[in-house]
Amino acid sequence: MLKHLKYIDGTSDKFWEIQTEGTMHTVTYGRNEISSQACRRSGSNSIRFW
């Protein structure tokens, strides 16, 4: 499953992309038009990314 979220207002242009495959979760986040970061977790504790 892949979910893409955006937040855009006068000064912000951010995104989050959450992808799940089995027990693996990958979250990519950042600002549009600028570099992004990714966090990958697996297992039952994968809900706590931050």
C-alpha cells in the first residue's frame, strides 16, 4: 500500500509518503522541490517512527 500526503500553505510545501509491504514500512518525507529523507522499519514496533 502506498499513501501520499501533502501540506501546502503560504510558506510550507511538505510531503509524506508511506509505503507498506508485509511488516516493512517506509516513510519518505521532506519539502517538495528539495531533498527528502526516508525512514524504514519492520516488525511490530514499526508504528513508532519518530
